[in-house]
Amino acid sequence: MIVRDDLVDALEICIDRINQGESVQTVVADYPVFAKQLRPMLEAGLLLPRSRFPADVVSAAATQGEARIRATVSDTFAAGTNWLAWGLALLFIGAGVSLFIFILISNQQQSAAPPPVLTNTPTLTLAPTASATLSPTATYSPTATSTPTVTQTPTQSRLPQVLPASETPLPSRPGLTIIEGPVSQINGNVITIFDREITLAEDDPLLPAIQLQDIVRIESANKSDTIEAISITLINVTVVVSGDQFWRSDNCNVPPPVWAQSQANAWYARCTPQRPADAQPGGRNTGHDDDDDDDDD
Amino acid sequence: MIVLVLPDITTDEETLARARTGDEEAIVAIYHRYYDPIYQFCRLRVGDPLAAQDLTSEVFVRFIKAMKRETAPRTSLRGWIFRVARNLIYDHYGREAELPIDTIDQWLSSDIETDPEVQALQSIQVERARRAISMLAPSQQEVLLLRFDQQLSLQETAEIMGKQVNAIKALQFRAVNTLRQILRDMDVEEPTS
């Protein structure tokens, strides 16, 4: 059978229009050429909607099935809500644990950073005055400088430190306390800063040089009942120690002895119009009269 | 003649949006709206009333789970539900299952007619329709059910049956034309007048 496409299309359009409520008569009238073919086909098709299963049977079936549908909704979406809640809870817990681990690692890295505490190995100095030599002296810059001029005495068990001025105070480590302030009392090897008594080693070479009102920075170990100094730094004055002798830079009337001249740049700059040429190691004046940026007053 | 009231699309979308959030009343509303056409569709295909009831419920259970997985349709809910029903029928009864005669025998004329003569005439016509439809190929039966009985669009019918629109259009033509020829042959063999 050869079927024209426009007949097929006409049938399709007619079915749509009938489904929308138009009558067979009306829709066929628009296709007079195909009317004799369309009418019996449409009437045949329309026999179907006349035949239905009884509504009461269908309604009863729907009512019976409704309970199952409601139960399925509850099970499906209630379970989904629980999973969502669990998922969110796990997400928050995971985020919290991650944060905790991150903080822990960060703290460990900070703690692991080597503290700028001097060891028995002479530290390097950038200044030509780096008599970071084996000369048995220990020097305390009045303030932290960028050119540590610290040397050591081999006999010292604990060595002072000099911090660069730009550095912030050392972060506290477990069991370590940093105290900085004026010395309000000296009693033997015990000094008092802010009403805290700090015990220095009895043989600490700096002990004789410390005076009342000196600004001292002390890194100390906490004991159960006392605070014992590990390292001492005088902030407001340069002190050079040689054996049993020491020299302080805060008095213009007391020039540095020969063994302290290499550390007395600040004193020369402040107290003399011109520094003797031989005061510089190697006899040269490098122009670095005062490498530190402290206030030697 | 019964006139099916097609679901309002706007209402469908609103209800569907609520149903997607797990709104039980919205889902139950969709269930009641589509239960009748889906049950009729299943019942015609499988014959057994209880099996049709189970299949229809299973269609809506799958719909609910699809809503949860967000794989449910956002538009053309009617086409989606019919497609699920059809797939379920195929899973249980095979693709080539013909409409069971005993099922067709349970069809009832929906027209409320008080005139006994008209009632008798309708009864004869329904009987003819039953016999004629049962003689069609399964795909032809299906396209007629979807287009005339369920009043689905050509596009929806194509989606449900998994065919191109032009193929459905041609299938529909062959089905209607074959049905007409069968009815004409019946008239020749058993004149009703």
C-alpha cells in the first residue's frame, strides 16, 4: 500500500485535535481530500477510550497501594536525611581533625626551629670586628644588633646571646621562659626582675658586671620552685668580659681596655670625637663605627 | 465517551518540585493523579488485576527512588512514568506479549447511557473493538492505547516506545488503518444492522 505522507500527517493532526476535545466531524472537514479515509480510521481509534476498567476497581487498587507509597517515601527520604546529617557531621569532624593536625605540625615546626642560643662554637660575625675569635671574652651588645659581636669564653658553661634588633623575642618553648626587664635587686647570684627571682650560675662571668636598673633579657628554664637562667643578655649596655675583669660601655669616663677595644665601637662613637685608628682590628677604620642600631645611652 | 483530563503541566512542575524535596503529600498527589492511567495501561497488558496493581505500585516506588537520586524527570512526568511502566511490563512479560483476550473482555464501556437500544448498540461496538484490537500486533496495540486511550502526544509516545517520532507516526497510521480494515471485515462477516 502506498501511503501519502500528507495523509499520515493529517491523521496525526486529527488525533491531536480530537484528544483536545474536537469532534471527528470538525477535524475531518478541514481535510476534504482525505475525508473518506480519515473518518473510518478515527472512528476506529475512538473505540478505545470507550473501554475502560471499572473506576471502583482502579480506585480500590490505588487506595491499597497508597500505604506502600507513603512508607516508601518515609524510608527513602528519611534515610536520605540521616545520610546527609551523617555526611555533614563527618565533614565537620574531618575539618576539625585536619585543623588540629595542621596546628600541631605548625607548632612542631616552630619548636623545631633552632633557637638563636649561642653554643660553644664561635658564631660568625659580619662586622670586621668579628673578633669572634678564640679570645676568651664575652660581649653583650646593649641591644640586639644585626651583627652579632659575641665571642665566648671557653670556660663558660652558658653563653650569652645577642639577638638582631629586628628579631622579635624568642617564642616560648615548653619549659622555657623569657624575661626582660630592669634588675631591681641583686642578691648574690640571684637577681630580681619584676618581682621574679632568677638564679644565675655562681660562676657566670656576667654576674659581677650586672648592676641595678640594667635592662636584662633572660632565657630561663622553669624548675618547680625556681627560675634558672640559661642565657643572659644585657640590653642597655655593652659588657666585655675577660677572665675576672669586665668593662661596661655606659661610662664615658672609663675607656675600654685593650682587650675590650674591639667591642667598644659604640663607646668610641659616643664618648670620643675620633676613634684611635689602632682600635680597629687590623688597624683599619671601616667606617662601621657602630654597627648596632642601639641606644648606647 | 470518557474524556481524560490531562494533568496540568504547571501544577505538575510545582508538585514535582515539592516531591523532589521528599514532600510526602506532593508525592501522594502525583500517585493519585497518575494511578488510573498507569493501572489501565498495565492491566490491559498483563491481564491479571493483582499483577497490574503490583506493577503500578512498583512504577511509583521507582519514581520515588528516582526523585531521591535526582534522576526523575524535571519535565514530561507523564511520559517518564509511562516509560517506566512499559519497561516493567516488558521485564515481566516480554516485548511481544499481546493483549490478553480475557483482559479485553473485562473492559467496560464508560458511557453512561440510559437508552436500552443505545446501550445495546454500544455493547456491540465495544465487543467489536475488543476483538479488533486483539488482532493487532503488540506494537500497534500499544501505540493506539497511548495515543487514543491515554491521549499522550506523539513525542511522548515516541519517548515511551523508544522510537523516532516519524516511526511512531507511521506505526500509528498502520495501526489505525489495520483496525479500520478489521472492523470493516467484521462488518462484512457479521453485519450489525
